[in-house]
Amino acid sequence: MTDIGIGIVGGGYMGKAHAVAYAAVGGVFETALRPRLEMVCATSEQSAERYRKAFGFARSTDDWRVLVNDPNIQAIIIASPQETHRPIAEAAFALGKSVFCEKPLSATLDESRAMVAAAKTAGSINMVGFNYIRTPASQYARQLVADGRIGEITWFRGEHTEDFYADPKTPPSWRTKGDANGTMGDLAPHMINAARALIGPISALCALVETVHEDRSGITVTNDDQAQMMCRFDNGAQGHLFFSRIATGRKMGYAYEIHGTKGAIRFDQEDQNAIHLYTMEGPEAERGFRKILTGPVHPDYLPFCQGPGHGTGYQDQIIIEARDFLRAIYENRNIWPTFAEGMEVNRIVAAAMDSSRKMAWVNVADY
């Protein structure tokens, strides 16, 4: 068993999630590499020290450069705002360190390309944080599709909808400023990643991106509230994706439906421990969607619980991510989703934004 020094840039919501994950992953998955929480970085010395005490790090700093250059840190988790991702990752790669970066990979497609190039030049392990696709149910859905259980895929519908800005009176925040912080930068990447993981690459799309509540407390909102797009996948399947932060009543609406020539699959993250499967088998009178509760026979469920139907939660998805990242480092091979996947998701976002401006279909390969 070998330990590995972990440094986390960012101590907020996702910084805490990753700190908890790396404190737990060794015991949950009995990993060959055992994480050591070396240092956490925040925007001030006071907040960094507070995170250090709360999360169990050995040290803290308010300068990400100090963290990246520390010789006791071999792997770096970037959980800071997206405009900071590129310089941190490039500095870490220059030192040959492994990097896990939260989504979106960066604020722009060009920055994403630069980060992918830096990772390739350094030959370093890299991974991007698409955690929702790692639920046991969604992993199982990927298996069903790959195994041909529902036949040739003909159609996909996906959404990532929440309602934290549904009320027009909700005051503005950092989320209402900057293109990368709108729904297309915040929620859309998760469902675009799901569509690519479940169905495959998207070749063409037609999108509509809009700001519904343009003013909040007298301050102009400068990014988008909701968006939708029709798309065509490389395999010929049609698709429709919808993203919204103003979807009243939706709390975690990461949901999808897949139609095939032999069956169909439905999933909703608000019921994340179940998947609904329809297969064209048996008497017509007995056909219908059946609810399958995840359990020890499904991917990455057993390490958390031996009881079928008892379920896993949000934090467990982050622990699975940590296991994958540690495995990639230990085996010295990149494991999906890498920075390249993050870049491809950003390519779809860029194409959708341009499509909306042009009010026209666009080819993804042009971006």
C-alpha cells in the first residue's frame, strides 16, 4: 500500500465534497493508493485555515501556486471557479503532477484545448468531474445500451433542470454574471456528458439559449437561464436536450429517456437508485416499464452497501470519482472521463451558443 499527497484548490461546496471523498475512498474501495490530505487552498488565509481544520488537511494556503509546487503533493484537485482552471492545471502538468478538474473544464473552448494539449505534452494523468454519470443506475444503463438490450438506439431525451433561480425575486450572485456561470456552463455540461456517454458523439445541433429573468434586484443578469437543443448523433439517432435553472419544482432533474428498436430506458436523478427498463419481450398484455432498484449486482454499489434497494447518494458519486482517479494514477493510464471529454463537452456548448445566435443548425465539427 502506498500513500499519495492530495492538494485541493477550493474549499467550498465541491472542495468539501472532494475532501470527504478522499478521506473515505481508501476504506470504501480498499484502494492501492491511500490519499493523504496535505493541503487545501482558499481565497484567504482565514478561510483556508478554517477548511484545513474542518476537513482534516495537514496545511493550508491562500496561494494555489504554493499548493501546486509543494513536493509532498502528487495529485491536485481543482475545485475553484472555471476561469482559474487553466493556469492551475498547466502549472501542475509542468511539474508532472496528476490533475482532477471539476467541470466545466474551463471557461472557453480554446482554454479547454490548451489544457488538453498541456496534459498530453506532460504525459500526466488527467480527469474531469462528471459525477452524475457514475451512479450505479446510470452505469447500468450504459451497460444495457452497450450490450444491445434495447436494440439500435433511435432517440434520446435528456434534461438537467433545477429551480434555484425560478423565483424572479431571488437576488443576483456570481452565478448570474459571466457566460461560463450560466445554465450552459453550470448544468448543461452534465447532461451533454450523459448524452455522449450513453449514445455517442453529437454531429449536429440546433439550439435556443435565453435569459428569462433579465433583471434581479435592479442588476442586469448577463448569462442564460434556460436552453434547449435538437441534435443528431453520429450513429443517426435523434435527440433533444433541455437545461434550466428556473424549472419550478425541479430539484435535481438530471433525467433521460432512451428509445431503441427492442426497448427503452428511463432514469431520473431525483430517484437515483432506480432505473426503468422496457423490453419487447413476452406477451403484449404483460409488457411495460419495470422499475429496477439498484443493489450489489450493479456497478460500484456493493462497496457502499450489501442491501439491494438501500441506495447510494450524491457523496458516493464523488467517492467513485476519487477511486477512478487514484486507479488511473496507480496504473499510470488515463481513465474516462479525461480532459479530452471535458473539451468535447465544451465544444458542444460553444456550438449551441453559436447556433442560438444564428438561429440555425450547425455542425459540431466546425468548432
